[in-house]
Amino acid sequence: GIFITMQPALMLLKASGPKLGITDPFQMFWATGLLSSFLDNTPTYLVFLTTAGSLGFTGGMMTALGSVPIKMLEAISAGAVFMGANTYIGNAPNFMVKSIADENGIRMPSFFGYLLWSFGILMPVFILDTLLFFL
């Protein structure tokens, strides 16, 4: 159902994706990642793949949405997968582990507490990823 309801948004991105100003791999990494922190990885990946396909690149991998440079695909993939760990809701296993821990009486941080922990631990890693792979 989610992919059916995404169709209008994807058509809008195909038409006006270049106007978003996201044209470099590091921008795709962060934009995809920040959205993936709060949404499921697959629809987030599809949204930014559609955006990348609408940018009119001539080199790279040919997709059904257009040609997309490999570095851009790597940035979208890494952002969607890695930054899903920023919140309980960004990655289903995070929420499952929290539920199991709560059920067994293990105290877990609140949503915002987890967000603070992940920000302190993961953001330096994501900055390093950006410097090493996407700039």
C-alpha cells in the first residue's frame, strides 16, 4: 500500500527533482539519511533514487528512472541503511529490541533519549563516512 500512495510524490519528484538542489553525493547521503531516520529505508531509497534519476546525469548506471552515477547510488544506499539506526522507528530491529528489553524489565532510553545517544555515537561516524566516501 505504501508504494501505491507514494506514486503522486514520485511523479512530483520526477518533474521537479532538480529544483531541490540536492546534486552531490554527500548531499544525497545526508538527505536520504535524515529522512530514513524517521521513515522506512525502502521508500526513502526510492524517493531519493527518483530524485537522482531526474537530475539528468549522463554517466553512471542506467536505471528505469534515468542515469545515476555510482557514487550517488552508494550515497543514497548508505544514507538509507546507516541512518535508519538513529531512532527506534527508523529501523524495525531497533524497535523490536526495545520491545523485548522492555518486556524483560531492562530499562531503555525514551525515544528522545535514544536519539541523543545515537546522535552522540553515530554522528561522528557519519561525518567520517562523508569525508572518506562522499566528498
